[in-house]
Amino acid sequence: KGFAVVANEVKTLSAQTAKATEEIRAQVDSVQSRTGFAANQIELISQTISEMEGIV
């Protein structure tokens, strides 16, 4: 009976770990997406500044 309790607890912890891992993956994907967007915006700003320097 003790082994069954331990096995059930391991199963529960495994499910919790899988759920937490999926949540972390989703957060990492979101951070990567936002970082890519920010990098693109910085590039556009840099290009605009270069164009403005050419005008002045």
C-alpha cells in the first residue's frame, strides 16, 4: 500500500511538472516573439535616424 501512495504522488508530480513545463514554454515563446518585434522596431528607428541625418 505504501508503494501505491508513493507511485500516485510521483504520477501527480509528473503531471504538475508537465503542466509547468508547457507554461514556461509558452512564456519563452512570447518573450522571443516580443524581443523579435522590439528588434525590428529598433532597426526601423535606426533607419529613420539615418535618413534624418541625411536631410540635415
